[in-house]
Amino acid sequence: MKINLTLPSARTVFIGVAAIVAAGLLVAGGWYWHATAQHRAMAVYAEAMTRAQSAQNPEATSETRAAAIRELEAALTQYPSGRDAAQVAYLLGNLRFQSQQYSQARGAFELAVAQGAPRTLRTLSRGGVAYTWEAERNYPKAVEAFKVALEGLGPKDFLYEELLLGLGRTQELSGQKAEATATYRRAVSELPNSRRLDEIKARLAELGT
């Protein structure tokens, strides 16, 4: 049986090759643009964070802190999804918190989490959210935020003790006596070598247990 094959014309082959080359150039160009943008973002982030370091000093003036906040926000506005955006957002949250701008601080901490912060930075940011609610005396919200911050953590993990005691404290402040008692007992059980063990036991005694 004879099969007749129609070969593509030279023009068709040329168009196909040109399309492949063009696609390759687009990919290479896209990669170069992305790499260049990331490099620029890193430079802008680094400059903003370096200048913001002094603003974290408790003795920094409100003007110094405000200037650092503006620069960090400008960096995030210019490069909202750079590789270190989470770190910039966390630093912004800290400065907002120090300035007693708790709602804005919470937004920055939440942005750090949303940007895919690494584990330690994510824990710090989630804890920051909880502390903003506590600072605003919205203790029920703080309780829920501390619970979120504790998710996936254990007694040997960074910030676990601080977050667990924060949970107990805000449960107590929100009138959740039974829940606070359970949290403090959990702390005694899980953190037998804690330097704050006497403090925890004192809270239990205050709660009548």
C-alpha cells in the first residue's frame, strides 16, 4: 500500500522555526526581566531595612520612626512581591507597633505571613498579630490569634513558651478562667524547666487551682 505524504513547504518550515526562536527569546527575555527586577527589589529592600534599623531603637524619635515607616512602605509599594517582601513587612509591623499604630501593624504582620514568610518569621508575624489585638484590649481576638500562632508548634520550638503564656494571659483577661487554667497547666506540664515556672504557678494559684 502506497502512502502519499505531503511535505511542508520551505515557507511553512521557516515560519515554524521562527516561531520557536521567538518563543525562546520571550522565555529568555522574561527570565532576564524577572532576575533584574528581583535584583532591584533586593537593593531597595536592603536600603530601606538598613535605614530602619536605627528606628527600632527605643530611644528613636517619632520622626525617625515615621521616616523609616514611609521608606519601608514605599519599598513594598514599588516591589510588592520581591523575595524579601515578608521580612520588610515584618519590620514595618514592628515599627508600626512601636508607634502604637496597632491596626496598621497587624496589616503588616498579616502581609508578611501572606508573602510566604519562612517558618521562624511566620511565627514571629503571627505572634505580632496576636500582640496587636492584645494591645487594643480585644482579648477574644487575641486568644484566637495566639491559637493560630501556636498551630504546628511544640515545646521545643522557637517562641512556643511566649505564645503559650500569651494565650493563657489573654484567656484570663477575657474572662475565660477555665481555659486559662488549662493553658497554664499545659505550660507546667510541657515546660517543666521554664525560668518562668514560678510565674505560671502563681497565675494558677491566683485562679484558685
